[in-house]
Amino acid sequence: MKQLNGTVAVVTGAGRGLGAALAYALAEAGCDLVLCGRSLGALKDVAATIARKFERPVQTVALDLADAKSVAAAIATIKAGNGHVDILVNNGAMWLEDSDEDHPEDAVLGVVNAAVTGTFLFTQGLLPLLGRSPRPDIATIGSISGLPNAALQSVSVPFYAAKRAQAALADGLRQKLAGTPIRSIVVHPPYLEDVSPLEDAWEAAASREKGEAATNRDIAEAVLFALTRPRHVTLSITVDADEGGLYPSPARPA
């Protein structure tokens, strides 16, 4: 992980859950962080913990990926505070569970815009900063819901469709950026158990048995693995599990 020391990493959706875990893991690997998300209060809590434990610089930036004006403002703030960006982790997305009731219009628009429109515009806006890095990477956190023939399980159709589009976005960027120094990496998590790096469950995750659910730690480690591969290698990783994976266990309601 020494090759990440001193790199600048932007993480979206960093105020809680997987995004916060990714931020913690990147800070432990030596990254200077720019944490983005809808709640500045939540971001500042994550930033304070990281700054206290690792003594790394942490910038917090308000970002609502479903709002184009918020995306533009966040890009401007990041450009003003950073001469370059080495790693962009596109983790921010909105969750929408399946329901027998009609989904509200704003919820559907939010899910699709955050995963696709906002993520693309945010990435596009930071490409000039990534272009100034000696080791630029875009890492998109997709979902098994974005893979062909994945089980719908408990997700809504808009979320399922948005994640499929996000997978295409990551692959489109990979093709567009071929021949440049920028890699487009994608990691597709299964359903996860939300464990915090500050809890004992984070350490215990390493000793889970086959058949148990994946955790935030598994995804953070997959991202770090992909980021630290030799530059000629670009990875697309599906993290599967018997519990909550691509083909769910018969014991789990589908």
C-alpha cells in the first residue's frame, strides 16, 4: 500500500456506511482525503475520526449527486482546493427498496440521477484534475444488481436499472480512457452487512466462513487491491457471497 501514500483520494457518499469505510481504509493506506456527501455534519464526523487516528489532511465537500447544481458547486470547490486528484471513488448512490406501492417521482429521479447523471457529471468535471496525476484512477462502486441476469431480490426496479446503467458508465469510461493514464475500475458488491472500521466486527470480518454475508471491509479491500495493481492492469471485480450474492441462497427470500 506504500504506493498510495500521499495520494489525493475523492470519495463520494462518504458520510456513512460503505463510503465511510472506504474513506477510513484509504486514509490507513496513506491517502489525503476529500470526502463528499449530502450531510456535511456526517462528513465532518468521519473526517474528525480519520484526522485524529491517522493525522491525514481531510477536506469535506457538500455534494448531492441527484442535483446538477450541487455537483457543479462541489467540482468547483475541489478544483479550488486541489491541484490534482489521484483517485476518484464513485460510491455515492441512493437506495430504493422494492414496494407494492407506487414509488414517488422524486425518489425515482433521485436514484437514477445520483447513480448515472450526477456520477457522470462529477467524474467528467474532475477529469482535468485526474489528468494531472501520475497514477490516476476512477473506482466505481457498482452492485451485483448491475450485472446481467442478477436476481432482483428486494431492490426496486429503478435502483436495479440505475445500477445496470452505472455498470455501463464504468465500462464506457474504461473504453473512452483507453490509451490514457486513467484507469476505470469497477467493484460490484453483493448485499452487505454494514460494519464500521471502529467496531470489533471489522476485525472479525476476516474470519467469516463461507455462507456468511459479505461486509464493508471486503469491498474496501477489493478496492485497495484494484488500486494497487500494476498500471497496465484494469480490474472489474464482482464480490459474491452465498448470503446476499448474485445467486441468493434458497434460505434468503428473493
